[in-house]
Amino acid sequence: MKGMESRIARIKANPSGVKFIELAKICTFYFGPPRHDSGSHHIYSMPWQGDPRINIQRNNNGMAKFYQVKQVVAALDKLEEMNRD
């Protein structure tokens, strides 16, 4: 768990420099295996109501897209808040 916390701290500090494979590992750890992972998109279901999803994809140089990293960070913050309650 400590290793994941340091990864999350790194992506929060530099959301534009996140490798796709690292973001996929974080999403799989917290949200389970992707519902869809063929092609360039990985789609993860969130554990709260409304069936929200996170879609991540690799850009041309193997990095995660900036706006998708921000969406994952927001989802992780929400998950942490839910676990505190």
C-alpha cells in the first residue's frame, strides 16, 4: 500500500509526466480490472453509484493523457473520502 501512496503522490505532483502503464496499475489496484482493455483504451468502473467510469488511454509516446490523469486523481480523492466516512 505504501508503494501505491508514493505513486499517487508522484502523479499528483506531475500529472503531465505519467506513463500510461503506471496509471493503469494504479487504476487496477484501486478500482479492479478494467471492464474493457483492448485497443488503446482501458475503462474502469468506479465503486460508487451511478455507474461512473474512468477511461484512460495512451498517447503517441506511451504517456497517459493529462486530463485523464486528473480524472483518476479526482476519483482516488473521492474514494479516499468515502473510506474515511
